Amino acid sequence: MTFLPTEKTKWWQGKRGEWYVAMQFLLLLLLFFAPRETASIPLWSERWKAASLVVAGLLIGVGLTFGISAALRLGRNLTPLPRPKESGKLVETGPYGLVRHPIYTGVICMAYGWSVLAMSWLTIGYATVIFVFLDIKSRREERWLVEQYPGYEEYRKRVRRLIPFVY
């Protein structure tokens, strides 16, 4: 197996979803480094600081737990790209028994956790953009998963996409 680009696999052609990964990286930079307040959208009042620390800690902790356990469960199937590895296997257990895209769920939880920690309505908006983007990315990924795994359609009927028991 070679990792050198060939005519078939040049990353900038996006055949495996490379542009989704690049966009996700840019959105995460936005979340962490974009302005948190404007004159018309100030930060939250300091009286919410203690509550925001607790909620942020819970969201970030759940997100980390979900993301790490999902990555470990995938093992050699793990790839940053939305197109699954050709040699991969369908994983339906562990966090994949709760949602079809638990790594994305983890990223979303951590993004909202960071937003609450920042006590910023703007940052919550950035986290919402990440949520919508990951939903779009997961839809593209699922088209590839259906092509690769005959059992994926049945799995998709049983398990929610990003939010356990809800969505």
C-alpha cells in the first residue's frame, strides 16, 4: 500500500472527502479563534459563570468520552476522511449502537461545551454551524457506507444519526 498520490488519489480532487476534512478544520478554527462578542451581542453575565463551568465540563466530558470510545471501537477502520476504508468493517456496537456517527457527536458536544465555557452567543452560533456541517458531512459519508456495507441500510433504520434517541 502506498500513500503517495497517484492520478486516482490526488487529495485536492476530493475523491475520498478531503474537502470535508479541510472545511471541518476551518470551522474548528472559527470556533476557537473568531470573535466571541460584538457590540450588539455581548458575552453572558458573570452571574452565569459557575453554571457555565458545570455545563461546559459535562458537555466536553461527554464529547471526549464519546469521541475517544468511538475512535477506539473503530480501531483500524478509523480514517479522518468520510469515505470508509476499502478493507473496513461495519461497526455497530459500543457508541455506534447509540448513534451512527459518534465521533461527530463528540465533536458537536465539545463545540457546544466550549461555547458555554466562553459564555458567548456568537460561539454557540459557530458550534451550530459545526453541527449543521457535520450533519451534511455524515449524509455524504452514509452514501458511501451504503455502497460499501450491505448491512448499513438496516443499521441506519435502527440507530439515530447524531443525537441518541432523537436525531
